[in-house]
Amino acid sequence: MPTINIATYEFLNRMHQASERGDSAEAEKYLRQALELDPDNMDALRHAAGFYHFVLHDAAKARRYATLCRVQAAKVTAQMDDILGQENEKPKATASRHLGGIIGPY
């Protein structure tokens, strides 16, 4: 499991603060710093996709970051499937059915 880079989240926090002030240039600067520091960080990629889609209206960049975020999400999903797959190897309980007013395993 990768380590968490706290500085990435510091830059994302600064990006949000700048964005709330309406300073999109500064917000973009902090977003780029977060992405340079941790280019595979799903939070940074997700924020980049949203920032370029909603704030700067740059469809090409928004799609690029959304695609990169989906790649990372697919990796995480595969890891979770592996974990859940180990749990699915346990025997399952018999299913109950309702036939003609009688409830029970058949």
C-alpha cells in the first residue's frame, strides 16, 4: 500500500482556499504542485478533473484527469476484489425459499 503524502493534501487544501477566494490561477498552481508531488493520487486527480471541468471549463484537461483517476480507481477496485475474493471462498449458507406457505431450505 502506498504511503500517504501529507504535502499533497496541504496543496489541495490551499487549492480549495484559493478557489473559494475566486483566485483560479493560484488554485491551479497549487493543484499542479499536488499533482507533481503525487501524480497517482486519486484525490488530486479527482480534484483536477473537477477543477478543469467546472472552474476553468477545459474539457480536454478534465477528460485527461478523469481518465487517469479511473485508471487508479480500477487498480484500487482490483485490490479490493482480491481482498473480497478471499472472503467469498467461505461456504455459503443454504438459501431459504418460500413455496406454498412453507418457509425453509429446499
